[in-house]
Amino acid sequence: MAQTKVGSRYAKAFLGLVAEKGKLDVAIKDMELVHQTISENRELAVLLKSPVVKTDKKISILSSIYKKNVSDVTMLYLELITKNRREGVLAEIAESFIAQYKEMKGITTAVVTSAAVLSDAAKKRIEELVQKEVGGTV
């Protein structure tokens, strides 16, 4: 999914807020859940983008889905996004938040494709090479 400017800006603002409050580790888990839920549930994605469904109803639906599963600051943020009529790009906001968090923490994602199952020794060697290349932990 392409990251939009709106998604990037909202994500950056939320990242700054949770960093300031010391809740980065909680917020990343919350936003991963939000992204996964919307990405895997087409009906929810369509509902969030629908101009026919009223804002109050969308907030109620988001609350019923996330209230018990995300932090208070994330729930307030989801409500704010909805009140500002940006809920249609919520998946993009979550995706952008995750990308910005990883960049901030120096986390790089690597995917290894192999024709055969890798042995533990091969996996360890690949980890060492990636670790050496990126200069961080894997």
C-alpha cells in the first residue's frame, strides 16, 4: 500500500506524541494491530471509506473493535482521525507510522528467498552477514 502525504503527516504527528509520552512500544503494537485488522477485513476498510456512514457510527465501530485492545492514547487518536474525516486513510496512517517507527529505531527488514529449506548454520551465517552490512542487531 502506498503511503500518502496525509498518512505520513498524521503518522509523524502521532509518533511525536507517543515518543514524548514514552509510549512508543505500546503504540507500535497498537498500530500494527490497526493495520492488520483493516488490511485483512475488506468490509471494515470499505466502511471507513464510506461517506454514507456517519462519523459517530464509525467512532462507535472503531471503539467496539479496539477499545479493549489498544492503549487509551491510541484510541483517542483513532477518534481524532475519524472526527477529522481521515478514517479512510487509517490503514495508510498505520503503515506510515510503522515505517517511521522502524526508521527511527534503525530497524531494517530483510527477506531471504531460498529454493531449499535453510539449515540453522545457513540462517546464522545470513544473520551475521546482514548484521555486518546494516551495522545493527538482527
